[in-house]
Amino acid sequence: MDVQGFHAVLTLDGNVVTAYCNDVSFDRQKTVETKATMDGTGIPLKLVTAKGGTLELSGQVDTAGQTLLEATFDKDVPVEFSAEIGDGATIDAGTYAGDVTITGMPLDASAADAWNFSLSAEGWLTFTPPV
């Protein structure tokens, strides 16, 4: 496939999918609650009570990758996810990983053995910087 974008290695539910992505978006959120204190300072504590977020990926995969995306989308439980952005050699933007629930996945065939895809998911992702 000759696609404008960047290389990404996705792991979904233990399956490795090589993709050429033209857009990747991770929106990580923390819920912070305020807890009153009784220490006389009048300064409340801030506690993180929940973590979550959304991710959006779009790009192209081959037919083998499309089959793996479909199998993952059919699951109704969170699946293990990781995205290594870059080719791992000259470009390495780190790895995002966690358990996510896939909420949307439009696919369309654009050419022989090339599928345009978008993937939307919710969950919590951790980031590992490049080495």
C-alpha cells in the first residue's frame, strides 16, 4: 500500500494489525473530587477517583488487518489494546496501551487489498515513552 501517513503497529485482543494511519487522537481524562480536610488549614484535598478516555484512529489496513479489526469489533467486552506509533527505528513516538471497548469502526474498501478504517474506543491508556 502506498499511503500518505505514518506506520503504526496496533495490537487488538492479542492480534497484531499493521496499519498506515493518517490520524490518531488520544483523549485521556481524570475525574478529580474534592475532599474537605479537618486539619485546620482550610485547604481541601484533590483526589483522582476515575481515569478514562477515548481514542480515535484512522488510516488503511490490508485485507488481513481488516479481518482482525472485524473480529475485535464483534467482542462486547474490553479488549487489550496497544498502538506503537512510528516504524520503531527512525520514527518512534512511544506506545499507548490499555484495555478498551471498541465503540465504532467504519470500514470501506478503497482499492484492491486496501481498506480505509476508523476506530473509536473508550477505556484507559497508559503511555510508554520511546527508548
